[in-house]
Amino acid sequence: MGTSNAVNLTDGLDGLAISVTVVAASALTGLAYITGHVRFAAYLDLPHTPGVWEVTILGGALVGASLGFLWFNAPAAEVLWVMSVL
């Protein structure tokens, strides 16, 4: 009973972890795009990194997959309270 309730109580933590992943991956994808673009990198005084488009595409795919996971994980978990009879 204890294991069952522990799993039910921690069921919402995957949504918390994936939302942090979306924020971090979005920031890193934006930074990769900016450093790969010649004019944006020069304007923001960042070093231009040629060939970083693959990382931008990978980051965009990671953000999209994370948002898809978050969308299908949106229904709230229900806590199953098991009453023990002494």
C-alpha cells in the first residue's frame, strides 16, 4: 500500500521536469540560432559559430517533442488513497 501511494503522490513530477526542460531547451535553441546568424551575432557582440544550424534544429525538435509530451500529460493525476484496516 505504501509503494502504491508513493507512486501516485509523485505522479506529477514528470510534468514539472519536462516544463523545466522546455524552458532550458528554448533558451539554448535561441542562443544557438543567434550565434549561427551572422548579423544577429555581430549586433549582440557574440562570437559567430558557423555550422551550428544542426544544433538549432535538434533543439527545436527537443522543444517540440517536450511540448507534445506536456500536452498529452496534461490531465491531472488522481491520488488513490488506500485505507488500511488495523
